[in-house]
Amino acid sequence: MLDWLGSSELIVWLASPLGAVLFVPLYAIWVTLLLPGIWASMLAGVLYGTWWGSLIVFVGASLGAEAAFLLGRYGIRDWSRRRLVGFPRLLAIERAVSREGFKLVLLTRLSPAFPFSLLNLAYGLSEVSLRDYNLGLIGIIPGTILFCALGALAGDVARFGDVLSGETSPAGWALRVVGILATVAVVWLVGRAARRALEAESNQLEC
């Protein structure tokens, strides 16, 4: 599975139990720095598999989201607002979430249309409570599982020769592909439902 990333000592070490523990704060720092988490999530899938990778990413993402939220609220408000000027949808969310709280936080977390890291800053600028913000993090679970599953699958694709030679069960590999497709379908359906709910919410706010 590590062939996809090369055989560097760092990658091998990250795949160890101690490396998995370290991956959590590293992911948190990654999110706090407003870097896109997709590739880091896929890396977790390659290193730890779909389910352990998803757990590690969720914990790391939650810690990073908490740090970014607190920075946006108490530390770098002026910088955060300047950073979001180029994202009018996020500024609109910032204004609306103060009124709707948990409901809107959850919907925007479920929708893939909103970048995770920048959302953390937008929420920090809003008046949403820390409790609602933290509860809304459950909305990142479907996307987390999807990207970790894609990473785990990519690791297997890199070893496709093993499948052809019989070292890996073709039936097992096919089952993983079906699982990925099912996960994609679920995330797409949830995201579409979230977008519709957000549009309805936006129309109500404009009235």
C-alpha cells in the first residue's frame, strides 16, 4: 500500500502506531494553516485504511477546526475578515449562522461546496456559540470517510499487479470499489440535500 507514496523512511514511520498518534496533531496544524485537507485525508487512508484513517482525520480535523475558530474569534479577526473578502458566500454564511446556529453549521459542513478550513474562520467571525460549532463538526464525517476510502483504494490500485498475480483477492478488491462508489453516492446525495436546504434557508433570510 505504501508503494503509492514511495518508500521514504518518514512514510514508513508514519504508518507505525506512534506515527498514527503523531498524525493527529500534524493534521490539526495543517487545518489551522488553512491548507486543503483532501490530500492529507487520502494519505491517512493509504497509511491506516478507511476506518482507522477516518477516525484519525476526524480527531485531527476537529482539533484544527477548534484552533482556527478560536483564532478567528479572538486572535486574528481583522486578518480573517480580509482573508474572506474574496469569498462572498462565506461572508453570507457568517452573517446567517449567527441567527441559525447549529442547523446552518451542520448543513454547510455536509455540503462540499464550502471549503472546510475557510469555514472555520467564517464561523469564528460569526456569533455562533462554541457548542453549536463543535456539534456541527459531525457533518464532516461523510466526507472524511469518502476521502480516506479513496486513499485506501488508491493504495490498492498501486498494487494492482498483486491482484493480477493472485496475491490479492479480485473479489475483495472489487468489493472495495463497490464500497467506494456507494460512499460517493451517499456523500453526493447528502451534499445535494444540504445545498437545497441552504438555498431554502437563504431565501427565508432574504424575506
